[in-house]
Amino acid sequence: MLNLEKEFFIDGMDDILCAKIHNDSTTILLVDDEINNLQLLKRTFHRKYNILTAGNGLEGLKVFEENRDKISLIVSDHKMPVMDGTEFLEKVNEIAPDVIKILLTGFADVEILTDAVNKCNLYQYMLKPFEPEELTNVVELGINKFNLTSSKAVILKDLKELFYKTIKSISSALDSKDPYTHGHSLRVTLYSLILAKEMGFDDKLLEEIETAGLLHDIGKIAIPQNILCKPGKLTDEEFAVMKSHPSNSEKLILSVKKLAGISSWLKAHHERWDGKGYPDGLTGEQIPLSSRIVAIADTYDAMTSTRSYRKALDHEVAIEEIKRCAGSQFDPNLANKFIELQQTIKEAKENPEEYYSKYSFLQKESNLKIV
């Protein structure tokens, strides 16, 4: 008797622990207008999952909206008053397409079921009457699919955070090589984003422009400190070494699969519209668009920042210089647009971290704060 009681106690504890584990992580919503069917569904699943219930589609939609962050799976009857199962699950799909949706129906009409599957993004439909064990298996598989999808989303978010942190760390490490260029890469990126957003570029291009801005000078890691921080004018030989940094940037980034697409952008950010830039003497639209954007932002920041060899120029002086060089050094259309945005640029220059939070695509995607 003692052994039996012990076994019963252990089995009971296992059930409690199992229920607790599932209830903490998995909630399912059961929707049916017939109370007996709803009770059967509750008895089938209450030991393994958190259960929410509703008596029709409209009520189910309200329950779902109130608990959308908790619910992993929905089992809904098809034929119900007020709002039927198809309409209900279609509305759920518009809000949360990843939630697993199972429809219980007494209709075997192929057209009706096909329409329901397509409209609601159904995981499965089951014809009534059904065996509880069969439905249990379908629900378990559905939960596994939901958890896998959620895990992928978490992994992707973590990778974006890691990517952003890595890019920011490299950018900060680069700027720290020269005390006069502290924050340079962030400001260049910020001015580039302000211009790019005004041009109406899509999110993918904004992400690439932001990455290019943060890494545009990464090739300077290979430049000797005595040249990088020299207070006076560079000799011809020293300037030749300095001019190698765009090509160095391309070489460093080309081997990184996620960044390979922007490697040529980094190489071209010192090219000029009139073909007198370096390293390849590209002209006009031969120069990648993002490189033309970064070139304006880079020059503006260089002029308005104090360097080892001169004091910072006033914002107005820098804007006049960009205006003067439109069509020779800079893409004239981009330069004119930058000049139109000069008030925003000036405000961003005075408070770069606050403005970067507003304009950054990578930071928004990874939900990180500037550090």
C-alpha cells in the first residue's frame, strides 16, 4: 500500500509540475458556442495548458485582443452565432499570423474548407465528431510549430542585436584611435540617415547606409598612428598611405558575408562627382549612391569638427563650401538636398545622440540604447 501511495504521490506531483511548466509558457484559446463541446475541450487540455474560453467568434476576438501576447494556439468551432469561426480566425490572422489556428467543423464541403484554410492561414481543420486523442496530437504539433517559429524570431532578434553591438563597437574603437575624431562615425552616419530618409529610401537601403556610415573609415585601423594623428600637413608619402584607407575598408569588409554588399560603398566614399577622387577616379553615377551620401556627410563633419591641425569651422561656412562644391566634389542633387536640410543637420550636430535615436534603423530594429 505504501508503495502504491508513493507512486500515486509521485505521479500527482509530476502532473502538477507538468501543468505548471506548460501553464507558464503556453496558453490556448478555445471557442465554441455549445457549452458541452467547450467543456469537453477544457477537460481535454486543462492539465497541460493555460485555458481561455469564449462562446462565439466576437467574444473570442475580444479575449484574444486582451491576451494576444500570451496565446499560442486557438481551437475554434466553425458554425457559431454572432461571428463564425472563419471570420473570427481571419481577423486573428490579420493581427497575429504566427498564432496556430485549428478549425473544428461539421461541414465536409471542400470549397468551404479551402476558403477557410486560405483566408485564416489555418494550421489544421478537423471534421466533427473527432477523437480527443486525435485533437490532442494536432494541438501538440501546433504548439511545437509555434515554439519553433518563436525561437527563430528570438534568434533573429538576438543576431540583430549582436550585429548592431559589433558594428557600434568597431566604430567606437576606430574613433578612439584619434581623440580629435571621437564620435565622427556616429555623426557621419546620422547626417547620412537624415539625407537618406528625406530621399524616401526603403528600410533595407537605410540599414545598409547606416552600416556603411558607421564603418566608412574602418580601413584607418591599418593607418599608423603617427600619420593618423599628425598635427601638421602630411607629406606626399604620408598622404598616399592615408589614401589607402578606403581600399583597406573594402578588403576588411569583403570577407564578412553580411557586409560584403556594402564593401564597394566603403571603398568609394572619397570618390568625387568630377572624377578627381580616389582610389579609382570614378565619376558621377559610377559612384554608389550611398558613397555619394556618406561623402557629403563625412566632409561636413570633418569641416565642423576640431582636428589636430585646425579648429572647427562654423556650420554656415561648411554649408557654403558644400554649395560651392556641388557638381564638382559632390552629387549636385544630393548636395542641394543636404543644404535644404541644413537646419535639421545643425540641430543634429548639436545633439547627435538624441537625433541618432530618432533616425537610426539598426537601433530601432534591435531595441538597443546608445552606449
